[in-house]
Amino acid sequence: MTARLHSDLRFAPAQVLTERRADGTILLRSPQKLGPHAHAVGEWLVQWAARAPSRVFLAERAGEAWRKLTYRDALEAVRRIGQALLERGLDAARPVAILSDNSIDHALLALGAMHVGIPAVPISPAYSLMSKDFAKLKAIFRLVRPGLVYAADPAKFGPALAAVGASTTPVGELLGAVPDRRVDSAFAAIGPDTVAKILFTSGSTGEPKGVINTQRMLCANQQMLAQGWPFVEERPPVVVDWLPWNHTFGGNHNFNMVLSNGGTLYVDGGKPAPGLVETTVRNLKEISPTMYFNVPRGYDLLLPHLEADGALRASFFRDLDVLFYAAAALPQNLWERIERLAIAEKGGRLAMLSAWGSTETAPLATQVHFPMERAGVIGLPVAGCELKLVPAAGKLEARVRGANVTPGYYKRDELTRAAFDEEGFYRIGDAVKLADPADPAQGIVFDGRVAEDFKLSSGTWVHVGAVRVKLIAAGNPLIQDAVIAGHDRDAVGALVFLNPAAARDLPPGQLRARMAEALRTLAAEAGAGSSTHPTRLLVMTEPPSIDANEITDKGYVNQRAVLERRAALVERLYAGGPEVVAI
């Protein structure tokens, strides 16, 4: 049973040009040339304010109603904010720091800064609101030295602001400025290398890294997206989205897709967490999106509501053309549950799509624009973006080159030098493989993080990404995430994080039995392949820590950071004991 591509949507042909080198390296690129694109993000806003001035661009909850902002009013506000920032002496060396969840004010401030060539620096609210030591926030402020700081809620963000010695400037105060020729001159002076944003990514250890996002990167990437999905230019997208704008998925891929194509973005105040996903449910009951984006954890929490609530299902699928996942591999059981709902509601007339990239690639590097039969395929290279697949430890390490790739890390020249190979390809750190080695046009499959894989004491490689996805599927719906252990040991193990809603009322004895059943199921499927399944697991009682880099606010669990911080628990996992579930 496979949901097919929506028959009314236009997609680029599934084609790729392939070059194979003698050392096993494979080069892949789209046969499409990258078409002309905007010179600056602000160009899209100017265009749609002229073409569809009264169309709603942004909407957010204001009590029971929605506060809505048209393209005309958005451009007026952006010009006023840009003027105010210039009057305060901000420039490329004195950016705007934004401490805020997604909101209209957040969007206007970021667009206002970018409109006049001032970098926007949206910082994860978790660094201010969930952190105990504010270490990451302090490191970012030391590096960036912002010329203006905006905090959405001065009371909530007060301790964080005090920790970095900053005060907040309300957006309303900036809106009082009257635009003059300085705004137009600053906008005209923006070039392809002008820094639009600095987005921070933590990696597994150390201080956050500021990824430079240039105007060229962001504008070229939307042209790449549209050449793979021409339908986005034919029907202005309506999107209900929670994905945070301090990340590239929500802030670049989704936000810029809506803006560049004259769509409407409803800011979803929900999140993929118990007690917050209900906000998403409420919004989706009122607003029917044409495209929906989420991460696997988000679908995991949303699906029970869709399965149980007919009114929600009807609203969600009514106008839906595209359902999209990214940021992590989607477990096959979630894929199949989504398919069943889509076929029941839409008769299969729904495109289930994915893509792949990183903060450093703006983010789109590959894109699915052809039918997929199961989760895992991440598409083909987008127009103007090249992939180099280099043999490494039995896998193919992916590297990326194109107009969408960052020039480097903000004030971190040593990191920048290490990030690129001798041909200028960015070392993204992911492994991929061809879905069909004999036919590269069938697409690329994500094959885990190169740095996460390890060898057992037998010398056999363990491919962490694949083992993790299988374990989550076998433990559905109890296992929400898992960290795979076993480096230099004789068997694979796992540290398991439970789905609180599914495990809440389950007696301990039943929980152990279900965990053991999942391990036995995987062992039976694997046969003699000891490196392909865990033989023991330990349930975590403490959730992943954002301070310790164990998890991002998008819900991605960092394997290496969890294993390092919980080394004592890994020892306990292999020592055995009453709390360890083993077969």
C-alpha cells in the first residue's frame, strides 16, 4: 500500500548525472541548471506586497482569534524596523539577537534586519528558558556581540538577559521610525555575500558554532526547491508550522518557501511534546494546510490524535497536497500509519516527501520529487548542488558543493578550514547509499551519521541509524527514541527513552515484557547478524538534557553526547542487573 504523488502536482523528472571515479567516489548532480533567483530575501516581500498586497502573509494566535498580517503591512513594518536599526548604528558587525519563539514580531524583526544588510541571529529559546547555566547563550553573545537584543517576554527571559548583561528592545519601539532613502540605499547595497543570518548549531561537544547564512545561500536554495517542486509556484502554500526559526528547517526551508511563493504561514504555538501537541491539534482543526512539515517525533505524537478524531482528520487532509518529514529518519511504522490515514481520507492523492541537508546547506541539498515506497529515501541532488560520495569505513560519506553552501563559521576560521575538502565540498558528516546501485535515479537513502557508527570487539561495524530506527519501530509506541551503544564490546545495547503518554499507565512488569519482546523480535529478524540489533537495553529515567547537548529543541537526540554524559549507565547496561532488559 503506497501513497502516490498527487496527480495534480508538477514535479521535476527523477534524473541525475553520475560520475564514478577509480577510487570508488561517486559524483551526483541534477541535469537541471540553477535558474535565476532573487538577490535578497527582502525582494520576495517587495514582490508580494505589490502583487498580492491584501493576502495574509503571517498569522498567530491572539486568544481565540488569529492576528493576521498582510504582505502590504508586513513590508511597511519591515521598512520601519530597518530604518530604526540603521538609526541605532547597527551594521554587519553589530547584528540583531532574537530570543523568542516563532511570532509575528520575531519575523518582522528578522526581516527588517536582513532588509538593510544587518545579520539576524535567532537564538534557541531553550538556551534561555531550559538551561540552568546559560553557558551556550553566554558563548553566543561573546562571539556575536549583538548591537540590539529582542526578548519576546522580558520577564521570562529576564534571568537569561541578566546572565549576558543585556536588555531588550521592544519591536513596537522600532516601528515608530519613518523610513527614508537610507532604507532603500541599504537594500540596494545587499550583495550575494551579504550575511543574512547567523544560525547556531551545537554539534556533539563544545560551544555552539555560528553558521554564516548569506543572501545567496537563502535565495538560491528557494530556487532549487521550486525547480524540484514547480507546484509551489502555482498554488501559494498554506502552512501551519511549529518548527523553530532558530533552526534551518523551520526558519529557512519552510518560512522562506512561504515568503518566496506568496503563501500564508500560520504560526503554530504547539510543539512535539505531551501537553503542547494539543495546541497543534487545535490549530489544525481550524486551519487546513496545503503542505505540512514535521519531524518524526512530531508525527509520533500527532498520529494518535489524527487516528482518534474524525474532525481533525477531515480538516487536516481537506486541502493537503504534501506531507513532508525531515531532520531524522522516519520509522517505517509511522510511515505506514500515515499512509493508512492518507488513503482513507484522500484516496492516496497525497505526496509524501522528504529532503536532506543541514544548517550549512541552507538547508536543501537533496529533495524527493518522485514516488517513494517507504521511509528512508532522501531524494536526488537539487539543481545547482553537487554531491560527492566518498568511500569511508564501508559506507559512502556525503559531501556537498553549491550556491546553497555556507562560506563557513562566524569568526571560527579553524572550523571553516576543517569543514571543506580539497575540492571545496562541505563535509556534512552523513553517510548515504544509492537506493538502487544500478540506477542512481531511484534516489539516495540516508545511511546514518559517519561519526556515530562504531565497531564491536569482533571488528564488525554497527550502523547506528539503521539499528535505532528498527528498535523504535519494534517498541512502538512505547519507545520514543534510543541511543545505540556497544563500541569495542561484544554485543549491541541501547539506552531507551520512553514515550511518556504510552508508558504512563503501564505496570513495570508489563513494560519489561514489552521491551523484551521488542528485543526478541529484532533478534529473530536478524538471524545471525549480531551487529544489526541490540541484545540488551536500559530505560532512561532522566530525559535528554539540552544543556549537555543531548537533544535539540527540534527533538533530535545526539547519540555521542548521550553516550559520553551517561557513560556510567552504559557500564551498568553491560554489567547487567535487575533494571537491564536482556535476551
